[in-house]
Amino acid sequence: MEYIILSPCVTAKTRELRMRGKIDIRKAEKALPPEVDVLALTEVFLTLAYKGKSFSLYPSGKIIVKDSEGEEAKSLLKEMFSLLEKKGCVSE
């Protein structure tokens, strides 16, 4: 699946991954491994803690990592994408 990584705001320490597919956030809540802590689930987004960082996942295919920049953020986004894909939470 294709995706791009963006820096949505120059003042915020966040990075964003956008893909062409969709994320099943209900499935992700249950399917992700124990090292991923679910913080909040609404109809609009799923908030997680993973490796000391906060992530927001959106059904539209957007993943945001907060308080992370540069290569660290890119690596974390790729890891989260891979986890979601392996667990069958991403669809085209």
C-alpha cells in the first residue's frame, strides 16, 4: 500500500502518515499487540501509546505521532503502519 509522511505543522512536534487505504479502528483496538496501550476510542479516532509516544489513528487512513520529529517519527510511523497491516486493520 502506498503512503506518504508529512509534517503538518512547523510549530508542533508531530508527523503524519497518510495512505490511500482505510484503517478499521475498531479492529485495531482489539488486534494490536499488548505493548500498544489504547488510550481512547471514539467514532472519529483511536488514540494509542506505543514506545512512549502518543498516536492518533483515523478511519480515513491517517496516522499521527505526537512529540516526535525527524527520523524517529518516520520510523515510528512505519512501525505502526506495519503493525496495522500485519493485523489486517488496513484495507484499500
